[in-house]
Amino acid sequence: MSFLIPKARIGVLIGQNGEVKAEIEKRLNVELNIDSENGLVIIKPKEGSDPLSILKAKDVVNAIGRGFSPERAFKLFNEDVLLEIIDLRDLIGKNENAMQRLKGRVIGKDGKTRKIIEENTGAYVTVYGHTIGIIGNYDALSAAREAIEMLLKGKQHSTVYKFLEAKRREIKRKEHIELWEKP
């Protein structure tokens, strides 16, 4: 399996002394071949590796390529944690001014909006290039995606913050119920 990541993120993917690359290869039993000239990443399974590990490796590499730190991307090693990438070009085409405006709405002043989304949902959010990336479990990812979509559609920030507070209460209530139901 091969795909491209931005050249600016190749150094982060490899890591200091190759630590990040080695961690991905060890944890998922795959081999990563990274071409730093053009940003091409090739993922090959090692002997006896799980077929799903290739897809997990693709998600981890994609997350790093889309602006997540390796520590946050490594959360994807957990089977319950998912990655979603929202491509702003699908919404507005190549209009750079609109792209900057939408990215600014999601980030907020000094990163406030992004931080509020992360704190209320438990998901991680990054805005990089023309994409918005979200990492989290299913409930957190769904809530963060919905909040981001509301912002992209032009809803007021206060409306989105109220929505997020309600979602946080709902997620906490669900976690409490699950704690009591476990045998």
C-alpha cells in the first residue's frame, strides 16, 4: 500500500534517530519505506502480520502527515480509536480566502475553539493545509465532527459551544452507565 504525505511532515514521521518509524513498524509488524524526495510512503506487511495492521499503519502515517504529533497519532494503535480527515476543498473548492476563513473558524482566536472542541469531546483536532483531522473513539469523533461541521456551515461559536457542553454531558452519562453495566 502506498500513498503521499506532505514533504514537510517526513521528518516528523521518521522521528529523531528513526524512533517514530521504528515504533510504528514494531507495534504493527509492518515495514515502512519512506521516500523523502517526494513524500511517498510504502507500507509492506511483515511475515505473519495481521491484515488490519496495514490499515492501522496507514491511519497512523496519515495522521502524522496531516499534522498530528506522533504521540497523538499513536493513540490509533488502540482498536477503539479512529481517524477522520475532513477535506475543506470538498466544501469550497480551491477558494483560498474561504479556506482561510473556515480554518480560522475551527481554530478560533489563539486556538480557543479547537481547544474547547478537544476538551468537551475528548477527541484530538488538528488543522493542517486544506484538511481538518480528528482522532478519537467513536462517540468523541462523532461529536467533534458534528461541532466542526456546524462551524463550517456558519453557525455561531456560542451555539457550537452549547452543543459541545450538551454532548460532553451525554458522553459522561454514557460512560457512567457503561461502568455500571460491566460484569
